[in-house]
Amino acid sequence: MKTAECLNRMAPYLFAQIDKKRDALREQGVDVISLGIGDPDRPTPDHIIEAMEKAIRNPLNHQYPDYAGSAAYRQACATWMHRRFGVSVDPETEVLALIGSKEGIAHLHTAFVDPGDYVLAPSIGYPVYSGGATLQGGHTYYMPMREENGFLADFDHVPEEVLSKAKIMFIGYPNNPTGAVATEEYFDKAIRFCLENDILLAHDNAYSEICFDGYSAPSILERPRAKECCIEFFSLSKAYNMTGWRIAFAAGNAESIAALGTVKNNLDSGQFTAIQEAAIAALLGSQQCVADMCALYQRRRDAVVEALRAIGMTCEDTKATIYVWARVPEGYSSESFATKLLEQAHVIVTPGNGYGPDGEGYIRISLTTSDDRLLEAVRRIKEIA
Ligand SMILES: *Cc1c(COP(=O)(O)O)cnc(C)c1O
């Protein structure tokens, strides 16, 4: 048996060593607290679950769903886009339901990348941007992403031979893992660059709703000419504590939405219509649950940032997302510092190099652990100073 060449080229899993140490500690009965995973710990809000309970009893929902999403779901997405960002999208041609935005991002490569093509991906970012390209026989060009540029991926120096074969440029703000947010100027510059070079600009907006300190993240579709080259990915996972439900949508440029739809039509099926009905309740219902979650994450962020500063580390008061991104102390690598936290504080954090080359020298701490466990982790981290 021989697997595909492109599968053999997938990046190896980086943290096998740390995982082994964690498992050994747990085997010894040590209480290890994980701040490694970005998966909301709070339950899905009640009104969404109630909508699901009702929807699941409707036999019409038990049949094959429409692959592009029900008309009602796509309309709810469009209504939400308009209420939240003032952006108008046509639910028929500019919105597509997704089985989670990971699915949409992965399938976008199938729609746009031929063997030998390039995708431009941030050099610190969600692994699917580059993994999807590899699985299509394509290449990834990593756009530098440096702290001194506010972690805005730099596309000023893409070599000509890459640019001529580039099909998609991925960016995502508010950013996982750095917590960085983008300026309007940056979005405008990215749109200009992609129009000039005939590249699809894919904006991953999974964290648009998780904002702090009065900040409210924009949609890239608010910017002039965005619809000529942009597809934007929204997800209900983080905003409504629905990671397990697998529901999201893409919005924007009609040609790219149609191309992604054709891939989906051939490779997968639509999401369970009952889940789409619950998602409608989330999008069109009261957004108080979102505000409450943001207040909770903001308190947790404050506790984590204070602990890191107490042991002499530097980090920003992240304005958005469920992560704190921090530079490791002098003399450590991402991995050696994560190992120290594991061995001395019994706390798991994610080494930044796992997100790409420029992530070296940082760790990511996730805020999706219950308050008591998070505060216990914070206490332990302060003790190792
Ligand atoms: C969580 C996350 C997603 C995907 O979420 P889905 O659950 O697949 O909708 C996409 N992009 C980033 C950067 C994420 O962190």
C-alpha cells in the first residue's frame, strides 16, 4: 500500500516529547492543568439548545440537508452580517453554510490550488492554511509576522516567482494565536495587493465576537472593493460555545463562494438542518450571552497577564480572542519554557513554534479553562518565578 506523496509531506507533529512528559506526570498521579487547548469550557447557551430540541423533533429535518445550507440559515447569516457589521451580502450567492470553518478553509484549497501553486500564509497561524495546500500538492509561502509590526503578516516582499503562482492569501484577525487585531489600513493594503496580483484573499474571522476593553472587531467585507477579491470565514464555535456542533459560514465574493460550493457539492454534505436551526437562534437571538462570555474571558485574561508579568515575562493586554501570547524569558526556546512550566508548575501551555517559524520564542496560553483551574494554574506559575 502506498499513500499519496502529498500526505507524506505533511508537517510532523512537533510536541510528541512534551505530550510524553505530560502523560508520564499524569500516570504518577500528578494534577496537570492544561491551558493548551482553545475550546470554550462553558456550555452552549440555553436558548440555542432549546431551539435544537425543537428542531430535532421535526421529521423534515431528518432528511438530507441542502449542501449550501438552508435558505433560512443563509438568510440568518446575512441578517447577522448586516446587524453586526453593516455589511450586505446576498444569501443566495454570497453566503455558504459550512460544517465548521475548518472544513471551509480546507476545501478552499481544493477549489483554488493546483499542484505547484502557492498559498500565502502567515508565518504564525492556524495550521490548516498550509496543510490544505500541501494536500493539494501545493506550496506555502510564509509571510513574516513580527511583534514590531503588530503581528500583521507582511506581504511586501513576496518573491516574483511565488507571486505568479499564488492563488490564495490567508490572514485572520483577531488572530489565533497572537491575539493581534488588524487596522483598517492593513485590510485595505491587503485588498489592494490581492486585486493587483489576482489572488483570493481569505479572511479567517473565527474570533470576531470575542473582544475586550470596548474593542469590536470588524469584517473585512466592510472595506471598499473587498467583495471583488475576499472570502471571509465566520464560525459559531467560539462566539456561542458551539465547537462540537460544527457550524459556520463563508461570506463574500460570489465567484469564490460558488467555487467552494462546487467542491462541497461533490465531496461532502450539508450540515444537519436541525443544527442550522439552532444556529439561526444563536445568530438572530439576544447577543447578551456573547457579551457575558467576553466579560468572563476578559477577567481570565487579566489574571493570566498579571501572573506572567509577575514572573518577569512581557505580554500585551490582548484585545480579542481566547488566548494570551507571551514572549518566553531570555535563554529559553518555546519548547524548553513550555517544558519548564510543565515540569515545575504542572501547567500545559502551547509552544509558539507549533504555529510556524515566527512563533519561536513565544508560548500561547488559552483562556478556556474553568475559573478555579485557571486561577490555580496562575498561582502555580507565579511560584516558579
Ligand atoms: C477555532 C478556529 C477555527 C475553526 O473553527 P471551526 O470550529 O472549524 O468553525 C478557524 N480558524 C481559527 C484561527 C480558529 O482558531
